[in-house]
Amino acid sequence: MIGGLRVLAARLPLALKVPLLVAALTVLVAIVISQVILSRLEKEQSASLHDLASVFMDGLSTAVTPWLLRQDVWETFDSLDRARQQYGGIDLLFVVVTLPDGSVLAASAPERFKTGSALPAPLATFAASGRDLIIDERLHKAWLIRAVDQEQFHVGTILAEIDISKLLAVRRELLITLFIVNGGLTLLLGTAGYVMVRRMIRPLSLIQGKLATASSGRPQPIEDIMIERAGPEYAGLYRRFNDMIRGQAEREALAAELANQEKLAMLGRLASGMAHEVNNPLGGLMNAVDTLDVHGEDTNARRRTIDLLRRGLAGIQQVVRAALVTYRSDDRTRLLTHADLEDLPFLIQHETGVKQIELQWRNELPREVQIDASSIRQIALNLLLNACAATPERGQVSFAATADGESLRLLVTDQGPGLPAVALTAARAGAAGEAAPVGQGLGLWTASRLAARLGGRLSLRSGPAGGAAVEFAAPLPKEREDLREVA
Amino acid sequence: MIGIPRRSFLSGAAAALVAPIPTARASTTLSFGLTPVFLESDIALLGNLQSYLSRTLDRPVSLVKRRTYQEMTALLLSGELDAAWICGFPFVQHPDKLALVAVPLYRHQPLYQSYMIVAAERAVSTWQELRGDIHAFSDPDSNSGYLVTTALLAENHLTPQSFFGTTFFTYGHRNVIRAVAAGLAGSGSVDGYIWDVMSNREPALVSKTRVLRRSELLGFPPVACLRSNHESAGITQLANALVRTSEDDQGRRLLSMLQLDGFAIEPDSLFDDIAAKFALIQRQPA
């Protein structure tokens, strides 16, 4: 219960929490004050009633005692009857005078209390109680009791029943007044608190609005006029917010620049690799052309040479095609296919060839996977290039691509010295959307960044005897629409 | 009984004729006693009576009020009062000492009744149904407020103590009506003249009661004096002034306030019925 209230209180907005707190405090103060006032009034009324009752009974007993001594029914009644008209301060319901044996001598309500009859309960109990005032707030009544003694002899008892409704009504009216005034004050203070807090936190709402729009696009800085209008605290906050927006924009621009540079760097490496791949067979092809020129009439020689030419040109064609697929300029999202990864070995053929690296290739992807092909190709290419760079000559690099209905996994291992600290930093920065660290690790930073964009992540492990394993995992959306949104 | 008004008138006229006309201003104060036969707290009435008597008698008049008939009768018997408006019952208790000065005429007769009253809504039709009641009497020396009821019970071999549950005296006919109206008493014995007058003056109070039984006509409470003083000039002048009340504007106003028709000189025999009732209760074994 209390835990639930705490959770609720924590979730309530400040604009409601403060007025509610003010209202609660006002109510608490009002209850305490009301209680004190009512308690004081009750004491005052009780004391006043006691005094009034004492005066009333003094007068009544003085008037009645001579007749009580003579047991004069009429004069006792007459005294009571007159007393009823004389004491305006008391709402007298009836007075009854009893003899020592408890029988009624006379009463101001003679039809109810017949002369000679016994006083009914609980009045008989009250008369014998020895108390001089008995109050029953539930019945709105009080009873005044006076034992009449003469020369140490008990000659009778006077018992008066009075209506205390007016006293209770005064108390009730006071309670209602207190309730209305306090309720009004609570409402007023609560409303004032709400309005004031709303005004106070309006600048925060502005920042909240800016942040909300930022989630769906580029965050906009707060206008200068708003900064001028705001108080010193909020003006400072606005300026810091604007600084933050500017910093964010600069970081994003830097990241984009870095990504572009990395792209260019990779392109450069690829271009040199491609030139090498094209150049290598080019000498052989030129020789083949010369051979054809000299021995073209020899059918066998011509066929062998043309085969050689065809193989050489086919290799060049594959390298060129792979580069085209990776860097084609259209922005349209295309789903990954099994074949998209198959030409990657050609793109790293230069690195693997120079260092005589053995590439263990395992592509177990289905025909089509619900994920952006271009991003995956870039991730895979970066990881493979890194692995080749780390692996020593005649080493081994492995690549495995798997996908089930829920996720896509790429695992690249190498036999290099393991992952340096800077690589881990770069991967973390890429995943967090932060700027790339200066120096190394641009490939991992790019891969991490792309992985984060796809909703996936990179796991980096170094083997105990060297070698690194980098695993990319990304969830696969169920629907093509979802994929488009992610992309 | 029908002839009484005429006889009263004649007696009054005769008395007026024989009364000596005062020749000199009498300076001594006439003491005149009043009992609760009168309606209580009627200051205007008392002032009017005093003014009328002192003017017509040409001497100061002192009105002396006492709470009970007993006190009044004692003052009269001791000679401290020249005359007093008492009740027929004290008059018949002291026939050798008291003499009649004048008797008021109510409805043109020197007669009135005793009423036995109950609460207006009370469902009883005979006095016998009042057995065990709380009964309010006016005064132990009142004819209408005690003797008539006690005599009625005695005729039936009963006493107030044996017939009623509780009895008490209110020392005032108005108080008897109040006691019954308030429910303090279940029934009461009251002067019929007072009940009638009050039913006009205080209908709200009197309408809470009703008459259960009316007694026979009895001699109206008279103005009496010591028999030894009966023939004095002062008493004769007083009787004359009372009998001639209706002939004077102030006197007529007084009678109007009292709702009486006048005063008459009546024989002692007017109170024989009351004397008989007294004799009856005296004979009753205690």
C-alpha cells in the first residue's frame, strides 16, 4: 500500500506533486487547528453549562425548598412553572422534584411525572448518582441534579432535564465553518501552488518539448528571445542546453566526416588492392595477347591462350563487380541475400593473397534475410579487413554467417595478437554514438556504429593464446515494414 | 330561589334608606379583607374597588389580602378587619360571631355553584370515575373549592382520603384550574363563578379543562363583618355603598370587571345549604 503510494508519488508530475503537498499540509494544519478549537469550545461550553446549571439550581432550590419541606404539591409545581419562564439561558425540558423515597412531589411536566409516582429509570439513577451534571451528547440532553438537604437531613432532590441542542449546534456550525474555510483555503492554496509551480517549471516544459522534437529529428536550440525572458537560473540552463545541442551537432558532423573518411580510406585500400588484382593477371594477359599474335594460327595454342585470357578477365570482372556492389550509390534499402556475402572474399583477395592467409569461409545464410544488405556487407568487410591485417603471414582467418528466424550472426576470427585496448574503446564509442577515437580502430568503430543502427551489437573476445573473435549479432524484424523503419 | 334577586333588591333598597347619611368626614381607615375569591393579580380591579369604596364612604380604605381563608377569617374574628369578602363556609363555621354585610349578585342572584373540573380531553362522565385521582382543592375553608366535594363524598360515605389517590390545596381557584389544565391534578374542585369569569378572560387556560359536575346553587361568597359590629355606622355605610354600586359609574365599572350584577342584603338563611354540608362532614366519623 505504502510502496504503491511511493511509486505513485514518484510518478506524479512536479506540477501536481507540489500543490498536493501544499493541500495535504493545509489539511493537516486545518485538522489540528479545528481539533484544538473544538476541544477548547467543548471545555468552555461545559464550564459555561456547569456555571449556568449551578446558578439555575441555586435559584430553583431556594424557591422550592420551603414547599419541599412542607411537601406542598401546588406551590412546588408553581415554583417550577415560574422557574421555567425565568431562566431564559437554559432550554429547560422539565424539572421534577422528588421526595427522599424517590416518589415525585411535583414536576413541571405533571402529565409525564405524576405526583406520588416513582421516578422512572434512568432518571432515578441520575437522581441517586450524587453527580450534579450529566451530559449525553448523543441524545442532545443534559441533566442537572441537586440534592436538597436541611439541617443534615435529606428532604428531596431536584432533577432538571435540559436541551443542549443549541450548544451542540454551535459546535456543529463551528465545525462546518472550519470545514468550509479550511476547505476553501486548501483549494485556494492548492490551486495557487499548482499555478505557481506550472509557471516555475514552464522553462523545463520548453526544454522537454525541444527534447521531444529532437527524438523525431534534429534538436533545435532555444530561441534567444526565450533566453532573454527567462530568469537567471533558467537562462543559464537554456544556454547550456543550446551548448549541448551544438556539441551534439558537431559530434554528429564529426562522426559523419570520420565515417566518410573511413569509407574513403577503405576505398583507397580496396582500390589499391583491386589495382593489384587487376595488375597481377594483366602481365599474363598481355603475354597471352602477344602469344596469340605470334601463335594465333595454332589452334591448340590459341584455345589455351584464349582460356587463359578468359580466366584472367573473369577474375578482373569479379573484383570490379564486387566493388560496384559494395559502393553503389543508390540509397534504397535492399534485403541481404546469401549471394551478397559470397563476393567478399574477392574484395579481400589482395590482403589474403599477399600474406598467403587461408580464409575459412562458411556462409549459411538463407536465400534472403530481413536486414539491410549494404550495412551487413560493410560490417563484414570491415571485420574481415581487420582480421586479415591482424593475422600473420600464412595464418588463418575464418568467417561464418548464420541466421535463424530471430537473429543474424557473423563471426570473424583471426590469429593475430588479440584485440588492443584501443579497439575496445572504439567499439564502445561506435555503439554509444560517440565520436571515433583518434588513431586506430576506425573499422571497429564503423562496424559498431552500423551494428547499433541495426539494433545489434558487436562482441569482442581475445583468445588466451592470442587471436581475436568478433561476433556481430542483430535481431531480425518479423515484417518488412519494421525493417524499413529501422533502416 | 327565583325570588331572591327581587328580595335582595328590596333588602338593599331598605338598607340604603335606613343607613344614616354621614354628616362628618370619617377619618379612620376602613380595613377591608379580600381572599382568593378574587381573581389574583388583578391590580386594576383592586385599585378600582379601593377607590370606589373610599370615595363613596368618604374615608380611607385599606385592602388587606391574605393567602388563605383561615388567615382572613382569623383577622376578621380578631377584629383587625372591619369587613371581609370571605366564603360561605367560614361564615357558617362562625354563625354566632359573623354577620352578613352584603352578598354579590351573580347572574342577578346571590348564588353560585361549585364545579368539579377535569382535563378537557379526559374521557370521564361521572364524578365516581375519579376514584384514585390526584385531586386539587382550593382551600380547606372554601365552600366551592373543598366543602361541596367533601360533602358529596360524605353523602356517599366517602372521604377525600379514601376516594382520591392524592389531594392537595392550591389556595386559589385559578390555581386549581391551572393544576388541572397542566395535568398536575386529574380533577379539581373550583368556584363556578371564577371558572366562568376566567373562561372569558383566559380562554386558552380554561379551555384545557371542562366541567364534570356542577353543584346545586349555593350562597355566593359574602362580605361579612363581626356580628358585634354589624350595626355600626361604618358597616351600615359599607353595606349601603356596596348595594348602590350599580348606581354609580365607577361602581358599574367595578361590577363589570367583577362580572357581577351588584350587591344585595341577604338573610343568613341564604347559607343554610352550606351549613348543612358543614354539618354533614362534621358528623362523618374520622
